[in-house]
Amino acid sequence: MSFENDSCKSECMIEIEKLSERAYRMVVIAEFRQDDAERLVSFAKERNEAGGGGNLLIDVTAVTDFTLSAVAIELAHMPSLFKWVYGLDRIAIISDNDWVRTGARLESALLPGVVYEVYDEDEAEAAKAWVLETSAGPHAGAIKELELGKSGLAGFELSGRLDREESERGVALVRKRMEEAGCTRLLLVIRNWHGFDLDRLLSREVLSGKLEIARKLERYAIVGGPKWVRRYAEFTSAFVKADIKSFGLDEQGQAIAWLEG
């Protein structure tokens, strides 16, 4: 069900859809203009009059710019907008723009009682499930084990975002496999990685687990991922006993062959 008024059907670049009794989806495309800001304010006021609350999915992957007149409208109605936002329970933001994602996480830390989650465009279904409250958590598991069928070799795939909980789960999975007799070689395939939350660096389980894994490894192959991750991994090989080598995403076969060599 779309939420529109007659004056906005042809001009507005913002679309608001009711997903459930507790959830709405807001999609903004192209340039965010005065008509869009007025539409947003109108919706916020109506939600406030209805008692507020609920969850909101905001998709801004197609936004190109915003006008000063739109900003002026928002500033003029800031109390109504703040009241609406502060009354929400969950806010999911879909954006591939780094500054939008960073700003959303900062705002989440500053807004008590409101839970923000940030998603990339390819995580749209996970974002929708979260605001609909049909998923176990905000993000699907980022780490899964690969069935390689090779003795002494463990393989895992990373796809998604690593928060503290998922990092601890992933390290525990790797440690369990490395406890098997003769398992001293590790393959990590990185696909669609969306970064990590900084608080994972404070986890004792992650730190101690990684040190234990490093002591047991003989060879470690990284396939795919950002170049800086692969360069950093190869740099750390100077400080651990394991040989570490990186490969392109289309070189998984070569990586496995190197691990078996």
C-alpha cells in the first residue's frame, strides 16, 4: 500500500509504502526537493497524530542530490520530525554511500531508544525482514563454512558485515575446525564484504581466538576482498609462522592448490 497525497503523485521523488501495521518503507530517488520534504513532514505529522512508534525502512541508494529549499522545509519542521524519529523502534537504512552509512551509525549512537541498522543495496531483503520483525537478527550470518572435502584444509566464506557477535561466532567456527588433527591450512573467500563494526576489536574472544589460530596455521590463503585487506594480511605474514598469500576472487582453484602444496 503506497502512502501518497494528490499533490505529490507526479512531482515527488519520495515514495512511502506501508509494509505492515508497524512498518513503512520510504524510497527516495533522484534529487530530494521541496515537494519531497513537504511530503516527509506531512507523513511524520500523521504518524505522530497516530501515536508514533513502529519501524522504518529508508532506501536512499538512488538519491543524487538535495535542494536548499528541501533543507529549509526540514529545518522549519524539525520538532515534528524529531518527535517522529525518536518515537520509532527500528530504522533500517539502505545506502552504498559511505558518508550516509557513517552518519547513520553516528546518529544511532546519539539517539537513545532508537535502533539503527545500515545495509548495502544487496542486503535489501534482510533490511525489510528486520523492520517487519520476521528475522532472528538485523543481518544474516556473514560467515559460513565451505565443504572442500580436503584433509587438513578448512575453508570459510565471508559475505556481509562483521559485527562483534558475528566475529566471535566466526572465530569459534574456525577454532573448532583447527582443533581437528592435521588441520593446519585455511582458506578464506571474501564476497560482498560490507566492513566491520569497531567494537569487534575490543572482543577478548576474537583476539585470543585469532592468536590461537595463528599459532596453529601453516598456510593461509585469502581469496577476494578489498586490496587493503589482502595487503595487510600479507604484511602480517612477517610476524607469524604461517605463509599467507592472497588471490583474486576468480583464483580459488589456484589458492586451494597452493594450500595443498
